[in-house]
Amino acid sequence: MKILLTGANGYIGKRLLPALLLAGHEVVCCVRDIRRFHIEANQNPRITVIEVDLLEEASLAAIPKDIDGAYYLVHSMASSDDYEDLEIRCAQNFRAALEQTAVQHVIYLSGIVNETELSAHLASRKSVELELRKGSYAFTTLRAAIIIGSGSASFEIIRDLVEKLPIMITPKWLLTKCQPIGIRDVIAFLSQTLFNEATYNQDFDIGGADILTYKQMLLEFAAARNLTRKIIIVPVMTPKLSSYWLYFVTSTSYQLAVALVHSMKIEVICRNKKLQELLGIQPSGYREALQLAFSRIESNTTPSSWKDSYSSSGMSSSILDAINVPTHGCFLDKKQRSYSDRKVCINNIWRIGGTQGWYYANWLWQLRGYIDKLFGGVGLRRGRTNNYNISAGDALDFWRVLYANKEEGRLILFAEMKLPGEAWLEFQLKEGKLHQTATFRPKGVLGRLYWYSVYPFHGFIFNGMIDALVKK
């Protein structure tokens, strides 16, 4: 069967693709920017990649007419302030495009929406479901609470809170009950529901084996990591204050923090076990899902992370167009050093950022990250998904990877921090030397003042960094 997979570059999509291939399907991967599609399996003859923007109706003509099934894994939460309107428009355009195909079955992954009063985030998911349901195809909605897996937003937020705060002063929504589900079980439900006629034109809640409060989830995580943590719940923390608390302590963006806080005030528990009984799936418990996530992280085999999505920074998908680093009207800081071993130098560059740090004066990089957070930026907490591999479109601390070619020995990063201008950092090996160039294109007088204020630090930060990069 030929399956259309929207969001193929996303957290769920990257993990569902191998399962669909294993089931023998031909998969059409639908992405907004084809330059970001770097899944190793992309050489598989049963994979086709098409570039589609669901907000641009004309681009949907790229969807093949002979598809048999489709997954809708697109969410705009935290990408902008008007994400509810964007999600409806995307759903309408997608439904209209599918009406022109031979599609038989469409599956949508949504959130559990069993309460009468919903947060804006959950209400938006519900609206998308209602819109997609209007199509002439068989339609199935799978509704999940928070998803636990290496690189998932929920897992990373819990990890940030537990590993960084011995004592937590928290809002009362930590007493809200939730039914978390492991990413492995989500993929099982998604893949086994496809073309199962018993699931047609229905909606199902999917969840793990445990029902826990958010407080219990934090303490369970601490126990799994052999950490002692104390949680103090106060009744006076407003949603806005809670959002700021979540934003400053974790790697989440402020917009995502706001959406999550409002959703966490609502219980998300499965109505029944109907789908797991129908498919014969026994979901794992919360502790088991955590252990699977830990094993992925420890073996450095995390296949996808929410941090690599553009919504983690609020930047648009057109950011990769900035690959042509400008020179006119820009300030430049150029350094070069000879290296004795090209392979070692490249490996050093490819490990930059994240837990490795920036090789020199890491405390200054961390200070810059804290300042960025204060001004509403991403800070350094995103880290990186893989400690050894980098691909175009990946997040790397407060940078976005624009270009990464290990064989060529060239890496270009674009700053996603809050700046009065635009900044690039480029590394290139040629003729036995490492060339390191920091480029800043200022916006107005403030941009120029910013460059001159930080320029004195460039001397020892960038000199120290390039010296370390060329060493064995």
C-alpha cells in the first residue's frame, strides 16, 4: 500500500516511518523543507519525499493521487500566537487535497479531549479532528496524553525539572491526573490501526498502564535516576507565572510553556481500553517508558527530538535559506589555524555544543544563554539530539544548523538567540587550515552597539575555541 506520512521530519513521523517500511508499505514522506530530510533510510526505493506546505494550497498538488492511506501528524502548537487558526486552515487544505486522491483511510494523532472545558491547545486539536472527519474517506483519531520517550517535549521538560532542581516550588496543577504513554506504544497503535476496518470512523484514547499526577511523575523520574527531590505545591501561582517558571527552568519555549500549563490543568485519562483490546497491545508503564528513554540517550541513538522542530525557537522553516552567509554591511571575526590531523579536527567540530560545550570559556557561553532566556530567547538548554552527528535543520544550543558536510569539512550555524541583528558561525577546512568565521549583520544603531560591546570578548573566546578544535 502507498501511505502518505505528513510531518515525516517530526518527532512522531521519524519513528513511524521505519514501522511502516517494516510492514511492507511504500511511504510518501510529506515535509515542509526537503533539505531537512536526513533519515538514513531515505535511500530506500520505497520512500518518496515531497515538499508541501499545508498553508499553501498550490503546494498540495504534489500529493500523489494513488495513495491508499494517510497519517496527519501536523501540529502548529507554539509556532505562533494564532496557531488555532493555522491548524484549521492546514486541516481544511489537507482534506480538500485528499478528496482528489484514492485514499481509503486517514489516521490523526490528537490529544485526549474528554473534558467539556478544554484548553486552547486541546480545543484546537479537537477542531482539527472535526474538520478532517468531514472527508469522504474512513477516518480514525487516536487521542493521547503526554508522550514519554527520548527527545519528546514532555520527557525533556520532566528531565530538566528533576535533574536541575533539588527543591521545587510548584503550582497546584501538579496534582492533576494524567495517563502518560511511551513512544514505542504510540507507534504500535498508529501502525496497527492502519486499514483496520474495526477502527474506521471512530476515535480512541490511548494511554500507558499507569494513571499518575504530574507530581508523581516527577518523583518517579527522580527515583529512576536515584535522585532525592522535594516538591512543595503552592496554590497562588497563576498560569502566567507558572508559564514563566516552566520557561526559565526547562528547555521549552515560552509559547509552548503557556500551551502546556493551560493543558496541564485538565485531567487527561483514557475513557476505556477498547483499542488496546482490539489490537492486542499491552502498553508499558511509566517507569518502563522512562527506562527505554534512558537507554536511547545513553546509547546515543535518539532518532528524533522535539527540540529540532522550528517551534522550539519560534523561527520559520525558511531559516535554511540563510545558508548564503552575507558579507555586505556585516561585521566579521575571522580566525584560522593549521591542523595536523584532518579527521580529528572534523570530529572536534562535529561534537561542538551540547554536553561537550564550546571547548573554551564555557561559562561565558552559559552566561550568554542565561541572558538570552531573560530576553525571551531559547538559551542553551536545547543542547543537541545526537552527540556525534549533525544535519541541516538540527537545533544546536541557541544555533540552528544550516549546512553540515563532514566530507567537505564545512559547518554553518545560524543564531536563534535574541539579537539586534543576524549572526552566523562557520567552520571550514581547506588547504590544511581550519577557517573559523563569525558574521554579524546588525540592525540599526543598536546592532552596531551590540557588536562593539561583545567584540572584546571575541578575542579570547574565539581564539581559545579554534585552538582547541585543531588539537588532538
